[in-house]
Amino acid sequence: MSVDFEEALDTVLTPVSPEGDGNLVTQVHQALRTAIVQVRLRPGSALSEKEIARCLKVSKTPIREALIRLVEERLVTVVPKSGTRVAPIDIERFREGCFARLHIEVAAVAQAATLRNDEHIIQMKANLSRQRDALNREAYWDFFLCDEQFHGLILKAAGLKGLIPIMEVAKVEVDRIRSLKNRLGIRRTETVIRQHEEIVDAIAARDPGRAADAIRNHLGEVDTRIWELGEDHALWSFIESVSRRPQKTSLGFTA
């Protein structure tokens, strides 16, 4: 199976509008971030301000500001004499994201089971319904977004909604690899929905221990998540081809 999914920029980016959600910088940032997380822009590929401006129909100023944000999120790199590029996939950052997600969400779901109210459970149930609908339509990006919202609802029920944007940055490499798996048809959507249902049942029952066990089973241990990357040849071949490489210095190679 070919895993060279790079798409033409004008098929990935569509014009933004002054009347759209957020200011132009926010819209440009979101458009580029989504394309990078979806792996529609190949890791390592060059980003031309001129071409982005042409596709989004904006000036270079909001593009430069959006790129600064993406550099801060480590989704874009600026390489001397090479220009601005989509950041390579970083396995160490994937490990960090898995670790942060597991340990924060295990603690959060236990707190959610203690603090939740009826509205929290209704919102989670409604989200599960949207997940099922997205799966039935084979709308896998919609499913991804529902999944993101589901985990955000857990943090809200725990009284920790301020962690949502922090988690979005911390687990961004996890999300890129999830998107890559999706594009390769490596999916476990039915299992995910069933595990989400188990989590909601435990929160609704006000059982912190069962809720923590359910989300730990859902997210998996960190080492297991790393090792699973080698279970599909096409997946690992692509990751190897776009991974961060050791850089050569005057003293040899450094990580």
C-alpha cells in the first residue's frame, strides 16, 4: 500500500473569510493545524507563505502570525537555509503525549465520577450518539472530532476544563498518528465506542475506581502504545520516512 499521501495545497486549504469564526490569524492557524494533524500536509514538506496566501485568499501577515503559533506548538519548524516546513513525526513526543493523556485523564475521570451532575451525563450520552452516527456514515474525521469532544466532556465534568487547550497541545503527536492510522484504514471505532460507553456508565454510577479502570483500558499503557506502531508495516514505514532524524554536528551525530 502506498503511504505517500501528500496532497496539493489548494485541495487542502480553502479560502477563509473575515466573517468566519475568529479573526483571520485564528482561522489561518486552525486551517493549517487541521491539515497538519490530518496528515494532509506531509511531515517534512515545505510551507510557502506565498502559496498559503493564494489558497486562503489572505495577506502574508496573518499567515506569519499563524505560523509562529504552529512553531510554538511544534507542528512547524523553521530550518536555516531550508525554510519553513511541517514538523517531522517525533516518536519521543508521541510517548510524552501518551503519558500525559493517560495520567491526567485517569485522575480526571475519577474526579468526574465524584463531581458529575445529570447534565454532564446527558451531554456524554448525546456525544456517544453522534459518535455512532459518524461511524454509520463512515465519516471518520467527524468521529475523531466527537472523540475529542468526549474526552473534553470528561475534563469539564471533573471541573478541569482549563486543561482542554493544554491537552490539545500535549497530545498533538498522538493525534497525528491517530490520523495517520485512520488514513491507512487502521481503525478500532467499534471498540472505542464500547469503551466510551463503559466510561460513561462508571461516571454515571459515581464509581471512581471503575471509571479509572475503564479509561486506563481505553487509552492503554504507554509502552504498549509505542510497541503497537510496529504492528503494521505500512504505518511504520511511513513513520520512519518522516521521523525526526539525528542531526550531524562537528562532533558527530546527536539526537
